[in-house]
Amino acid sequence: MSKIRGLLAKVPGLRAVYHWSSYYKAKTAKLEQQLADRDRASKELHDRLFSVAFQDDLTVRYGPFAGMRYLKESSGSQVLPKVLGSYEEPLHCWLEEILTEKTYDLILDVGCAEGYYAVGFAWRLPSLRVRAFDINPEARKQTRALAILNHVQDRVSIETECDFQQFEKYGGSKTLVFCDIEGAEDGLLDPVQAPRLKECDILVEAHDFLVDGITDRLLLRFAPSHRIRIAVDYPGRLKNYDFDGWKELSAEDCAALIDEVRPPQMRFLYLEPLLKLKREMTSADTSS
């Protein structure tokens, strides 16, 4: 195969001849069939686990959004861990802190997908407003449907692309930026271009496997203004997700149910402005 690639690169016109050959067409057909078989097997597993584990009840079982009603399809991620509630388990302690100890007025959810976090935050916090952004029109459509399903559509606005101007307009000490945009965070989360980011809390998934060095650059940019905590993803999940449907599954099915199909050791960063933390500590000392 390497010899064929070498010839295709060296001989003008040979690539076009190769692409018209019966060998290439048979090879392409075989690959397409393999992909179709994989997709079909994945859908069959997906449907079976929904039926056996959840009895087709689309209510989130565990985690920070337990009780939220959900969709049967997701955008760009695995839906089963979201319905189970094991999704991004390393963030659960931060999410509970956000939901029970923080007092945000607004969350900018950048890369909202089908709305797991955008709708989840609004569902848990009745006074909160959420501005959800995604460049994928299908994801925006799903977010709207999920917001309606959970009766928070009046507090979740859905938009296309977030930019520096959005941070400047909506940023501040009462704003959380929640960011998951497949490596584009490297260019967007820039406090030089958007100075009000220095006032915002930021929770971001760093996609170093797509753009090398993102975590290091974010640390350098925000270390002067923020306290930064880092969580690293780990294989499997540690919490107990035991429920009636779980008991019906084999060990292999349980592993599939929590599998988020993501690269190992993904990193998440939670950034909190130092000035804001200092004010909170001073206020606590004064009140005591």
C-alpha cells in the first residue's frame, strides 16, 4: 500500500486513473459498508440500552441534573451517560459548587450542543438566565426542544457564534463562561481581546488533543487574574450508579452505558477571578 501511495504522488494523472479503477471502487465500497455496519451496530446497542436500562424513560437518573427530562439523541457526544447522569463525572463537584454556592445572574454556554448544561443550569436555578451558543443549527434546534421540554425556554436564549463582543457585553463578576468548543477555545478565551473575561468565572474543556498546548496557553493567559483549578478525566466512573435497570445489564453493557468515547486524560479548567475571591474572603471575615 505504501508503494501505491508513492506512485500516486509521483506520477501525474495516475491518481485519477486509480480512482476510476475497480480496485479503488471495491475498496471504497468495502469501507462504506464497514462504516454503515458500525453505525448500525452502534444504533442497535444504543436502542437496546435505552430499552433495558432506562425502559425508554428519558429522565436523568443521577448527577447534578437528576430529574431533568431529556432527549433520545445528542449532538457531538454520547447521550446515554447524560441520561444516566454520569456524564463528565470529574466536573460534578464543581457543578454542585456552582449550583449551591455561587450566585451567577448569567451563564454564557459556548458550544452548548443539545443543551445538557444550558438547560440543566436553568432548570436547577430558577432565577438564572442562560445564553447558549452553537454554530450547529441542529444543536440549536435540539437545545430549543430541550428547553421547552423542561419549561425554561423563557430563560434560555439560543444563538449562533460567540465572539469577543459577547464577552464584553455580558461579562462580569456575576457571569460564568462555560466553554466546550473543540479547540476553538484557544483563540476565543483571550483576555487581551476581551478584557471583561478577567472578571468572569470560566469553566472550560481544553482540547489539547486537537490543538497542542491549549492548556499551557490558557494557564499563562489567566494565571495573573484567576485562581485556576484543573480536573483530569479518568477511565470508567467512580460513583455508584446502581438502579433497577443497571442490574439487568452485563458488565460489557454497563461499560458501554458510561462510555463517553473521548480521548483519555481530557483536562478541564475552572477559573475564578482573584479580585472576586478576595472580596468574598474580606466580606466573610467582616461578617464573622
